[in-house]
Amino acid sequence: MRLLRIVALIEGLSFLLLLFVAVPLKHLAGIAEPVLILGPLHGIAFLAYVRLVSRLAIEQDWPRRRALRLAAAGLIPFGALFALRSLPSE
Amino acid sequence: MPDYTLLKILHMTAAALVIIGVLLSSFTVAKPPAAARLASIRRWDRFVTGPALGAVWILGIIIGLSGNWFSSGWLPVKLVFVLILSALHGMQTGGMRRLAQGEAVPAFLRFSPYIALVSIAAIVLLASAKPF
């Protein structure tokens, strides 16, 4: 569960930085480099997050609804971290 | 940026290892083998398939950026199938761990080979034909 929290944090943080820093920099200031770095980082973090949620859902016999909610939360900035709060601590 | 052809060779090699590993895991969770064989399949999954999947993600993104493929329509569709295959592999890894502990796996995992084959076929088709 600790690994899931770490991956969720990276996923959420990279999504926020991408949306509110890198994309405005690209479109308002013409600086494209942050998108080129944060875009791939967020893509890999999202894949890793969904894969980890899928693994833990089977391994720990989660209800299907919880697994789907956690996976879908990855689509919202920091949604994954909020969704993780609903899980038992360990 | 590294040589594009070299990146593609590495990406396809890693993808071949993922295909082998996911299909192997698919048949393992669909029809569980004896304990000794399960242990060796889990070792393969941990030391070969898992790292190969990570390499596929990273190399795929580098290739997408260096070839300017992210503006193409086929790539987002391919990424959906990559996501499905990655999630399936996660479920298989969890399922094999349950099998190793003597527990049953969820019944829907018996469809693993079909989901894997459809996803692999779609990825190969989209990456090679680049239809749109």
C-alpha cells in the first residue's frame, strides 16, 4: 500500500504540474520543454498507477467498485491520493 | 536523442518479452499449474516480464516523441490497449501471488488469454499499419 501511495503522489503531482505549469508555459510563453519532460513522466506514472491498482485489487481481493474508483481517480489531478484515503491504513 | 532504429529494436525486443510473459501468465491464471512450475513462472514474471513492461513504456514514449507520433490519431488508441494490457498484467501478477498462497483467483481471469490476444493484435495492427 505504501508503494501505491508513492506512485499516486508522483502521478498526481506530475498531472498538476503538467496542467497548471507546463501547458500554460507552452501556450502562453512558447516554452515547450516542460511539457516534453512532464508529459512522458506523467504517462509512465499513470500506467504504473493503474497496473499497481489492478495488481493489489486481485491480490487483496478488493471489491470491484473500489478498484474501479481508484483506477478512475488517476484521471483527476490528485484524485488518486484522495481516493487512497478511503482505504484501510495497512 | 539516441538512434531511432536502435530505440525501435530495443522497444520491439522488450515488447516481444512482454507478449511472451503476458500470454504465459494468462494461461497460468486460467489453468493453474503445479507449485514448482508456478514458482518458476512467477520468477520469470518478476525478473523478465515486469522490467520488460517498464522498458516498453519508457522506450515507447521516447520513440513517440522522437518520431513526432503523438500528433497521430492511431497512437492514443494504441495507448488504450497498452493500458488494458498493463492492467491485465497487474491482475495476473496479483492472481499468481494468490495461487502461490493456495488461494483461488477471480473467475473472470480465465478470460485473460483472450483479452491479451485481442490487445496484442490491436497494438501490432495500429503500430505497423498506422491507419489514421
